[in-house]
Amino acid sequence: MYKEYFGLRENPFNVTSDPHFLYLSKRHKEAFSSLVYGIKERKGFIEITGEIGTGKTTLCRALLNELSPDTKTAFILNPRLPEVQFLQAILDDYGINVTSGVKLDMIKGLNEFLIEQLASGNNVVLIIDEAQNLRNEMLEEVRLLSNLETEKEKLFQIVLVGQPELKKKLASPDLSQLKQRIGIRYHILPLKEADINGYIQHRLKIAGSKGNVAFTEDAIVEIFNYSTGVPRLINIVCDRAMLLGYVKELKTFDRNTIKMAIAEIEDKVV
């Protein structure tokens, strides 16, 4: 609705996980580097955690765009699937054709695929998003999938991405063998207050802004206080503020405008 008024090609504050808009704060850059290092160095299991809305899925989508063609990837977004369907989803993402639907046949097909990729000099990565939703039994199955390895390196890199509950789950005695195999861990924290304006301007620039949209210092403070630096909440506030700007013909946003936006989000009267 407001794109034409602000001269934008697209909405800068959508809450979808679009890697095109990824803002690499110091913390997100560290998380991204940890992912790339863990995969390229074949560290086996990698654990990435963070609160809701901190950009974990966006980071993973950006990673998929970054990896070279000799890295074969599967990205599972719904880990709540029953075991056989979960395995089928992995096979489908890798383009492995196993028609029987029998678990042993599916694992055999995956192992053959991994061996073929090794012979071709390729790496294989499995990314499981929302991994805190995996049952302990399924996490143990995932550990067993990682057993194919040479004497010197892992053939199957598995990235577990989830909310902080994932860390608690992996601390369970039932999953001690899996926890011991995790070679890389990183917990993504929200943005610092000093990052907020850079984050907002980055997204505006990607969306086509020519620098005609500004947020005052007190507006940034208000956004930070509401969002606590969580990117998804920053997007929600800024999107509502931009809509208010369109209605009120504003292109500079101060604290009062942000307060009004927050009040509308929270369905409060100001």
C-alpha cells in the first residue's frame, strides 16, 4: 500500500525469511561463519539456536545460496513428520528415488547416495529447522543417519536449528551420544540497540529506498525498547510505522509515530 509513496520496489519489512534482506550484524556474521566453517570442514553436527524471530531460518536460506554446487543440500522445515515421512522428505530434497517406502530401503538409498557423493568429491548437508520439535527418538534416528563416515572425515553434515529449548533437549541423558557429536555450536542473540538503525536502513535500501526515509534517534530507542532487538518485531513495528507515514504523509519517523504504531499493534488507545 505504501510502496509507491516511499518510492520502494517491494515491502522492506515483510516477516518472511527472505535471504535477500539478511542483515549481517556482528552476531549474525559469526553465526553464518560458524555454519560455513562447520560444513566446509566436515564437522558432522552443527547446532544453531536463538529466540523466536532472531533470523535463524533467514540465515539458513542465505547459507543455501552461499554453498558451492559441489555441496548437496536438504532443508527440512517441518520436523514433526512421522519417521518414514521425515526420511522421505530428506530423500526427496536430495532427489533420491526410493519407491518402496520401507525404512531400511530408504536408509540404504541414502547411504548409497552419500557414497556416490564422496566418490564425486561432493559434500552433503542436511538442515533441520525448528529442531526443538523433534522427539528424542527422532533425534536419535538422526544421529544414526550420521554414522556413515571415513576414518578421517564426516560424509554427512547435519545442522540442527532451533529455539533455546533445543539446547535443553540435547542436554537430556538419552541424547548424550548426539550431544557429544556436535562439533559447532552458536546461539544467535537479538540485535543491539546500536544495530537497529543500520538494520532498518539496510532493509529500506534493499527494497529500493533512495534515502528519503529516516528514523530519529528517539524513534530508534522506542523500537529497541519494544522489540528488544528481535528482527521480526522490528519489522512489525516499522511496517506499521510506514503505513502511518503513508496515511499522515510522513517520511521521517519520531518517537510519537513509533508509539502510535506500537499502540495499533497492541490494540491500545493513545
